Amino acid sequence: MVSPATGTIRHDWTVEEIEAIYRSPLLDLVGQANAVHRAHHDPSHVQKASLLSIKTGGCPEDCAYCPQSAHHREVKLGKEQLLDPASVIETAKRAKDAGADRFCMGAAWRRVRDGAAFDAVLEMVRGVDALGLEACVTLGMLEPHHAKQLKDAGLTAYNHNLDTSPEFYGKIITTRTYQDRLDTLSAVRSHGIDLCCGGIIGMGETIRDRASMLAVLAGFDPHPESVPINALVPVAGTPLAGRDPIDPLELVRMVATARITMPTSMVRLSAGRTELNREAQIMCLMAGANSVFYGEKLLTTPNPEENSDSALFAALGPIAA
């Protein structure tokens, strides 16, 4: 059974405690997560975020799930150079007009490097911020001085996912270490930028691995402001192409457990949403998710079409944001 507490902020969760929560009877788990959610958030608000790939393909990392890796030569994905800042800002404006509150930009880089490309990203951030949108980027590893420049440009959040547990990580990525990820998150946090940091389930990890990843995230002080929960989208040509989709209720459990262990974070229902019917998505929202990515594509993988999301929010009733 889940503890009756309704969202005490803790940074000392053990893997065993989190695994026990995850394995709780489903209705108890969702009920407790919903109580925590209501204690810390407006249950009527669901943030819409839009995501754009500003530089696609050719990444030197070997992430087993990612079609943008240069290591996965069988993936049929066209490479695109860094987009022009003006076109990115125009896309952000259209996203805002469609109802987005947050605009996220992703570049298939291993790390940020000084120069014209990073200067262009800073211009994009300034433009998105000027539109009144929350600006978020994911650019790989960075140094503290890059974080300061992004902050000065108006960046709200930096996305840098842990992906999985420290124990399972080496089976998914070998070209950078877990500590590399933690160092980047530290650099981001040191300059007052919000952390957008979560992971992916369905890659072959155990439930204990999922609990271990959440223990790392919940150990941050403060907790990440944003926690994306992704389900693997198998892409032909990647090492994980043959994996079966997860049971949607596993995603519900992961969202609920994230909500209980990180009560004040925005829990984002992210990749894999195309595999969820309307009712499963609503269960995730009941379990504590309070943000969705809005638009037809997440970087290079599919996402529900906007008209499908409009129907979802219409079904939720007038309280939906």
C-alpha cells in the first residue's frame, strides 16, 4: 500500500521504497498520486509544450533508442543542418497561436561548442522568450559558461534526461557516462535554469531500474522542475527496434510514482503517447501528469496530431487548460 502522506517533500527516497510504491495496487497508487497532485498543483491545468528539432541527425552518441545517432546506419533519417533562427522563431509563434505555453528546441549534438552555431541557438532562445513562451533547449553536454549565456538569453529550462538507472545505463549508452549527465545538470542548476530531466521506460530495464532512476531524480535538491516520462518508440534500424510496446498501465504507474516522489515537479507525458488511447492518457493525467507535448512530432518520432489532442482536451471538459 502507498503511504497516506500527501506529498511531503523528500530527497532521501530509497530504491526499495520507490519500488514498493510502483508495485502498489493500481487503484491505490493512482488515488494516492492524485491526492499528492491536488495538494501541490491546480488539477485543472495541463500545460501544452511544443518541441522542434533544430538540428537533426548525425549525432556522435550511440544511444540505443535514438534514430539520430550516427552509429545506427540502417536508420532512414535525413540529416538537417541547424535551422535558421528566424524560421525557428516563426514556428514558435505558430505553436503559441495553437495553444502552446512552452517551446522546446533540440539539437543532435554531443556537446555545446562556442561559435556561430551556439550563437544562433542563443538568438533562437531570445526570440522565443520575447514571444512570452517558456524556452527550453536540449543540446547535449555543456559547460557552466554556456549555461550562463543561455540564462542571460532568457532560457527557462534545459532538458538533459538521465534516460534510465545508473545500473542499466551502460546497456543503452557507451559514449558518455552517467556522471557526464550529472555534471551537465549541475552546470545548468548553478546558473538558475530549471532542470527538465526524466527518462524512458520500455528499453528492457527492470522495475527496480525504473525505481532507481526515480531515486536519482528525487535525490536532487530541489527536485527537477520538469520530469518527462517517455515510453520507448521503437525505430527501425536502432538496436531497440524489435522491442514490444509497453503496457499503457506501466506508464500510468511510472507517472504516479514520479508524482508521489516529486510532488512539486511538472510531470510531462512525453514520447510514446501515440500508443495510448484517450482513456489511458486521462489515467496518466489523473495519476499526476500535468503537461503534454503538443504537435505531430517529438524531434523525429510521432506524436498525436493536434486535432487528436484537441479532442482529448475537449473530452476533459471546460476545466482543461
